[in-house]
Amino acid sequence: MSVINSGETKLYHFFRSGPTPCPYLPGRIERKLFTRLPDGDLTKLRDQLCGSGFRRSHDIVYRPVCPGCTACVPVRIPVSDFLWSRSMRRIVARNADLRLSESKAVATAEQFDLFSRYQMSRHSDSDMSRMTANDFAAMIEEGAATAHLFNLRDADGVLIGAILADRLETGFSAVYSYFAPGHERRSLGTLLILDLVRLARIEDRRHVYLGYWINGSPKMDYKTRFRPLERLTPGGWRRIDAQQPTATVDRSP
């Protein structure tokens, strides 16, 4: 793959991973196309890769190339056409006491404590629940040239939610979010994505990338709540057909 940056064309080499069990579909095999990001703020390269369906983890960008399977579909929200449902407006209103702040992608004890409590509450049997402070720091800080942490704090300044996201030329790419247990009524996971949509609109960025979606997967169904939603097809980005509740939507929170 080549990319033109400041008039200079550079070639990047990609590799194919070995077969591993699919974490989403039982009985399937997962393989990935990947490359390691070089040091530096390669915003144009990252933007091009994200628009081509790649995701970032640490300093690696990858996309599935699984044999005989195309279930993992890259999806993104077109910000200018985003439809605010009544339930989303209620979520924003319900959390009017929270404040969103932005910080560099730096792992702190406060962030790790929140991440650990989230994992034990939501994913206690996963590999991520066994991550150490050093593992967490690597996830947050490796390959973080374009990454930022967006933090939700309550009126007392207590951190109750965070999302790691890459700020690209054309949008935001959500990398990972985590939030405090015991606040189910706040719908903090949804709120963090809505905050990225609002920030993208303010900064005149066109898309919020949500990673991969698998039709029918309970872990990924939440992504279809954000409408319209675009998916990457062999012919480019296309909107996912869905019934739009036109009587209950608005274009502003």
C-alpha cells in the first residue's frame, strides 16, 4: 500500500497473521492483514487506513481477511446526517451534570482503576480483565500519535467514563471505551459515542468510525442504534438499510 504525504509517496508492507479461533463466531477461523505503524504523526496514513476498513490496536493497524467469511463489517456514522432519537436526547439530558474533558493518551492510576472495574463488571472472563497496569499503559499509549482520551466526570470530579479515540483528518475513530459500573440508567457507553458525534460536528469532521459490526451479534447490536450507519462494501461505503422512526428523530440533541 502507498500513501502520498506532503508530496512524497511511501510504501508500507502488510503481513497476514496465522489462523486463530474467531472470538465472535464459534467454529470460525480468524486471520488478519496487519502492519506496524511507524513513529510520528502520520495522520494522512491513519485516515486512509481507517477509510479502508482498518482498525488500530496499540501500534498495529489491521483488518480481518478470514477464509470464507466476511461477517466483520467496518461501520461509521456520517456526522452531518446523524439522527438524534428521542431516547438519545433523553440520555444527553439525563447526564447534564457530567462534564466531558479531553486529555492526552496517557495511562494513569485513575484510568486503570476505572478500566479494571469496568472489565470485572462486564467482561470478567475475558483476557482484558486480566490486564496489568503495564498492559493497560501499552493499550493506551502505544501508537498514540493521533489518540486522545475523552473523559466523563461527575459534579465531584470523579472519573466515571472514558473513550480512547483517534482524531483523524476526516473524523474520529473510537478505539475503546470503559465506564463505571452501577450507572446503568445513564447509558454511559452510548453517551460517550454521542459525545464524539457532537465533537465531530463542532470540529467539522465527517465521520465517527465504530469499528466492526457483525449482523446478529449481541455484542455489536448497539452500533445499529446510531443512524444512519454506513458499512464498507466492495463498492465503497454504503448505508445500512433500516427502518427509520421518522416521527421520533431530530438532527440536534
